[in-house]
Amino acid sequence: MPASLMGMPFSAIENVFISDHRPISLCWKESGFRSGYPFKFNISCLQDPAFELEISKAWKDLSANCLATFRDKMPSLKKVAKAWKIKKRQLNRATLQGIQKELNDISILLKTNSLPLS
């Protein structure tokens, strides 16, 4: 194995029976645990007007710097989109928990037959 790969998280497997060229199969072994989630753009974000407003605002702020190129702006927009998705996920989770609590309360009232008539 080349010296440049020594100490790297590789495992090398040689099989001399496949070919006379002695191929090497490298398998990457990632050490440690990666925290967080990789960024994945969900097209449903485009259906939310709040997302469009957030991205438009960020783009205008980035465009104020006339020296920044499109390539320079994209990582910043990715951060804005990721932060928006996290905030939206938390809001959705809180809304869902509220609905679940209301359903549980209704279920308890139905079990005790004390549902108020309105």
C-alpha cells in the first residue's frame, strides 16, 4: 500500500485469483459519528411562501456585496435554507403535539361520557 494511504481508514483486499493484475478493492471505513443531517432540498419548500420570502431576503442581502459571485452566494443560501427547514420542522412538531393533546383530551372525555354538548 502506498505510504500516502498509511494510517488512513482503508482496508485493502487483494485477490490474485481474479486476474494477473492483482486488483485492490478499497473499502472506506468512516470513524466516529457524524452529527446532524446532510442537506437535502425538498421541493415542497417551494410551496411555502415563507421559504420564498426567506430566500429572497437572503439573496438581496448577499447581492449588496457586488464582489460576491454566484458560487460565493450558494453556501450562504444553503445555510439559510437549512436553518429555515429546522425552524419549520420544530414548528410542525409543536403543532402536531398540540393536535395530539387535543385528540387525547377528546378521547378521555368520550371515555368518561362527559362530552359537553354545544
